[in-house]
Amino acid sequence: MASKERKIIRRNILYGGELFPSEGIRKWYKRELSALSTEMSRKTIADIIKIYRRENENIKALYAQDADSAEVLKAELDRLNKEFYAVFTGKAESLAKGFVERQSDYANISVKGSLKAFGTSIGGASGTTFEVNFLKGFYSPRDIKISKAAIAANVKLINSINSDFFKEIAELIFRSVMNGEGITAVKEGLSKITGKLDRRVELIASDQNKKVYEALSRRKLLDVGIKQYEWVYTYGSKKPQWEREYHRDVLAGQIFNLNKAIVVDPKTGEEGYPGTLINCHCIKRPVIVFN
């Protein structure tokens, strides 16, 4: 009986196309972030190794002044931190803006394609049609508000790559000094920090790619009069620990309002939309429900 009722309900729904975030934009963002982080880690690690070998001219000068190892290390780390702080802050704004602009343009294109699944006119006598400016580079006032918030959030994330990296480097170096560890132990620690840095860059690119696209595409749907969506579970995770039974068994296939966040994590009560939780690969599909 339940199955029959479900089929009857589904007859009253029109479906748009599924809205997937852009893999191309994610790869571009990761590449740009990796270029910054790789240069930072490469130069920092090379200089730290030189510190231990006393090959760096700045370090030689400090040792000549009878500075102890901790002072030498702190001086060099401070110099490197300031150098890359300037690099990251100098590029963060333009990089974040380029990322969000790409997302907005892609949201225009993908939402337009999704709406084509409804047809050019729906509702019979009501003659309901979808009209929206989908030209590349078009931003509605609401788009601009979302874009500004996304740019600010990504500027903060980009700069945190630099600050968090040097915080971990400093902790490693001074721990090695306190414990009297040699260059071999330091190299092992640096390798772990570099691996963590690479994973952080990957996560930022992936997570922001989904979050920003979700917000912009949802706004564009609301702007053209679409009020609801279907939660689509995509089975996109390649790691079992990222699979969420609640999304698969409870949310998948259900219809929700676009202008109201729902609980996406029953353990914490966190609210959001498809793809907004870290490592969530779910997406949305716009729908029109007839009474």
C-alpha cells in the first residue's frame, strides 16, 4: 500500500535536472592553492634543513653572534613566516574572487540546464514560465551578497593555510630542540606536516566547491520561483567512513524547501543542505509539487 501511495505522490511532481558541483572548478582551485602551499613548504623545509647544517648565510651570521639553536631557528622561522604571509595575503583576495566568479557563472549554466527538464512552460492554464538572466557574469543582488560572503570565507581559509603551517612547523622545531633530536627526526616530522598540508588543500578545494555552488545554485532557483528540491544521495564517497546512513536512509528521495535548512547531522543537530557537510557528496534536484 505504501508503495502505491508513493507512486501516486510522485505523479504530482515535476523534476528538474540534478545539480552537480563542477569538477573542473574544484581541480582549478586545488591547483591554485597547491601552487601556493607547495612553494611555501618547499622553501621552508629547504631552509630548515640548512639551519641544521648551518649552510644558510643568514644562519651563519647569527651563529657568528653566538646565538643558540633556539634563537637561530626562531629568527629564521619568523622571517619565512613574514615572507609567505605577504605572499598569501597578496593573492588570497584575487584567488577567492576568481573562484567564486567561476562558481556563479557555472551555477547560471547548470541551473538553466536543470530547468530545461521542466519544459519552457508548465502549469497548463496558468502559463507559468521561468524567466531569468542567465548571461555569463550576471549577478542578482542576492547573488552579490552570497558571493561577498563566500569570497570573505575563502580569503580567511587561504590565509589559514599559511598560518597553520608555520604554527605546526614551529611546534615541531622547538620540540626537537627541547628533546635534542637530530635532522633525521626533524625530516620525518616535516614530511608528516607536508602530507597534512596537502590533505588540507584538497579538503578546502573540495568542501568549498560544494558549499559555494550549493548556495549560489539554490539562490538562483529561488529567484526563478522554484521553492522545493529533492535530496539526491549520490553514493559519491570512496571511503566508508564518509558514508552517512542518515542521508542514505532518511533524507534521500525526500522533498524539502529551498529556503529552509534541515538537520543534516542528527548527532549534532547541524542544519544545512545537500553537500554542505564536510565530505558529503549528496546533491539536490529542483522539483515542482502539484497539490
